[in-house]
Amino acid sequence: MTNITRQTFLKQCLGVGTLLTFSPYLAWADDNDDFFVKVVQANNQEVDKLIKVLEPEITEIRRRLGFDFANLSAALAEPTSRFYQKDALVPYMTKILRFLIKYQKSDGTLDLGNLASPPDTAFILEPICAADVILRKLSMPSLSEVKTLLKDFILKAGEAMRTGGVHTPNHRWVISAALARINDLYPNKKYVNRIDEWLSENIFIDADGHYLERSMIYGEVTDNCLITVARLLKRPKLYDYVRKNLRMTYFYMEPNGEIVTNDSRRQDQFIGMNVLPFYLDYRHMALHDNNAEFAAISKQIEQTKGFDEKTMPDLLAFFTEDPDLRKPLPKPAILNTNFEQFFKTTNLVRIRRNDTTMTIFGGTDKPTIIGSGRSTSANFFTFRKGEAILKYMRFSTDFFSTGYFRSDGLKKEGNKYILSQRIEAPYYQPLPAKFKRADGDYKHSKSTDGRFWNKMDFENRPQSNIKNIETIISVEEKSGGAELNFAVKGADGVKVTIEFCFKEGGEFIGLKKLDDVDNYTLESGTGEYKFGKDSIKFGEGTFKHSRLRGLEGEMYTSHFGSLRTEGMHVFLTGITPFEHKITLS
């Protein structure tokens, strides 16, 4: 997918891989009134909980306090709420503000996640400023102190936003969005000047729709922030970035609302992500653009597990701050659930056939380094059939303890996607005379193959006895399933391990349990994983050795680290030269 502008998107609507098919409206009735009633009910229930939670002393600065304050404010302002203009809520609101002001630093920041953090303070300003917009419409005398405290907190924090720094790319837009909100409440050119200073660095988005961090968590954060700046400062060009990212995000969505994060450069590559946080982004753009595509996705998110509990309670505040969000969504189009998309900028493929999906990933940042901000996932393949979920497949060898396979990119040959990696491990000869030191104190450096460090001045040593291993894995969609072919050559006698991790809570048929920690193998033939009414059959099995530890490699094990995740693990093993075919259906 090299270009997903709206014009190209519409032209491709009849082809494979399009986001939506523009069929007549069939899927959902116009239930906007009923939906808003549920939004108010969810807020009422949230306020009931807050009254109990806020009764004792507040002991911790947390971002959620901002949403607590906004939800109380929305309850006061909504005529259909049980708490409409109820003075009984005011003491709880006062309590939150006094607590935040008590711990606000002299520079306007809070210790929130990080010490004296401008960007983390900006995050809490989003709901706090939304609440200020809401409370300005109320003339309740009991709110006098609340409004004074609110103004004091926001203006002091505004100086931190205007002068403070950041850590990561998305922080620039988080602070810009906070400044846009503050400027909307207390207009001052200095706020806009700072926003323009950040925006002058320009916003990067690649051909497929990824922002710099390639993260779904921070992609959503960026979308939300750009929408805020575009809306409040009348910067319509910023919406172009949001549209492009949201179109891409749909292809990453699983039928159950989870989002693929293999190619992320942030923490979600390990912890996963759900589509729920994107709801207001899709809804805003659906209404702003009269966009049937985004309306359909908004409706799908409303049906996603967890929406009522996690998303609905916070909606009233934003619906009250921005009444446009209350408008009925455009009539949705019908979602296309039959596509194949190759995201070449991150070497990731998404294939979906209704409730069956697969992901192929070959875009690890090289060299592989343990550190935030790098894509290091070893999960090269996932497969799902309804509720039966293969969370990931990995491949490891004991070749000089180099650990998990991480492909050097991804290419398509015919109907197959090809992943490959070649590793060389040398031995080192004596240093040439000109590099020898009388004190024997040589440079502490990394080995030329990147596996370890020592005071050996590796770069100046001749190499010999160079060993290598080459792994090629092909993946092909076949008859609604997948066929994977493994070929490993080079050094002989190397132990190789194929690791499957299935969603916990399922049942295996035909497999052998290896121990008490959910480790299994399939020695031959075909096995089956069942979850509810759905199942995945897989094989051919093979089990030629029992090396199941240290699969991460020396880089991780030397730090006492593990990449093992929760789940039901299946190990197939062999010895090089190794060729093996696995089918999943």
C-alpha cells in the first residue's frame, strides 16, 4: 500500500484490500438518541463510584484525576443527568483541585509518571481544560471557588507547557494540544507561538500511515492531539495526517478489537493494544468529514468488548465540551473484511478473510539492541480463527547463542512472503604487531558479530573459522489457512526450535505436555488447539531435541531477561540442516 490518500482510497474500492465497500446502508439504524441516553447513564454510574472513591483522602497524583474532575463537571452540566446542578458534587471537585495545586511544582508541572514532567502534565490538562469549558456554562454560586482554583491551576501549568521540554516525538503534539486548549480558554499569543515552534519541526507520517514511533498507543495520542489543535486553532491541514493514520489503523484491527503492534517502536510491541482509545478520533473525523468509512469503524468500536466499561464512562465530558460530537454519525458503509495489505515501510503484512486473520512481520530494527524506541519483536507470524488465537510464532537456534530469528526485511515472490536472516560468527586471531599494547589494556569493544563485549580490540583482529547459518521462512496463504516452509542451512548440528504461543485458556488435542508450565510439543502428525467453538489445526509435528531454554539468546540471558509471555506454548524442534513444512487451518 504505497499511497492511501482519500482519492486513491476511493479509486481502489473495488479491489482487494480496500478498507470499506460503499454498499447501501444496511448495518445499523440511526440510534443516536438511544446512544446518548446510554452515555449519560454511564456517566451517572461513574459519578456514583467517584463519590465513594473520593470520600477518603486522595493520596496519589494520577492522570485519572483529570477525568474524574471532567466527569463530575459533565454530570453537573447535563440536564438529563441525575446529578444536574447538584451542589453535593462540588466538594469532590474542590478536593481534586486542591490536591493537584498542592503538589503542583513552582514551574507549573506535576510529578506524574516522570519528575516535574511537562508532557505528563499536558496529558492531565486535556480533561481538566475540557471541564473548564463545561463549567463556564454553569452559573451555580457553589462553583465559585472551583472556577478560581481551576483557572489558577491551568494558567500555572500553561507556563510549563509554554517553556517545558519533551522526551519523545508524540510529546510535542501532546504539549501543543494542551496549549491549544489553554489558549481557547485564556487566549494569549505566547501559547500559539509555542505551538507554531513545535509544528515548525513538521509532522512525519510515512507512505503507509505510521507516525515516527510506529506505535498504536502513541499513534492514537498523536491523532487526538492533532484533532484538538486543528479544531481549536483552525488548522485543517492537520486533519490530513489523522485521516491517513486512521485508514491504516483499520487494517491493523483484529475482529475482536485488538490491534497488531509487531512493528511498533514503543512498549505496545510487547504489551499489545486495543482499538477502544481510538473511538473519539474515528467519531470526530466521521462527523467532520461526513465520512461513511469512519462512521462504520466507530460503530464497530461501540460493539467491541470493553467499550461500555472502559470508554463510555468518559464520553459525556467530551460530548459536552464539543457538542458536535453529539450529532448522529453518517450512515455507515459496510466494512470490508476480505483484504491483503503489505505495509512495505515496516515490512508487515495483514491478511484477513472475515474472522480468519494472519500477520507476517519482518521489520525488526537492526542491529537488535535492547532499548526503548526500537522495534525488536521476534514475533514473525500470527494466526487467528475467531476465538482460536495463535498469539505468535517465533524461531530460534543455538548457533553461538544468537537467539531468536529476526528477519532482514520481507519480500513477496509470487503468492509467498519470504523472511530471511543470515548470521556469521567468527573466531579471532592475534592482533597485528602495530596494534599491540605494552600494558595489555586493549579497547573495550563489541564483537564484530554484535554478540558480546570484551577488552579485545575486536575491530583490529583478523578473523578465521567463520561460521554461518542462514534461515529462510516462506509464508503462503492457502485455502483459508497458511503454509510455512522453514529452510535452515550453513553450520550442521545446530539445534533449532519453532515456538508457538496460543491464547491461554484453550485446549490442545493430540499434543504431549512437557512440564507444568504450559509447555507442549507435537512429536509428529497434526495437532489441534480449541477455544470455545473455534479451533486451529497445525502440523506436521517434529521433536528432535529438548532445548527449550535460552531461546532469547545471549543478549537477553546475560541480563537475566526473558521474552516468554503468558499463553500455551508449543515447541517443535529439529537439527540443521533443517527443512520443515507447517500448515495451519
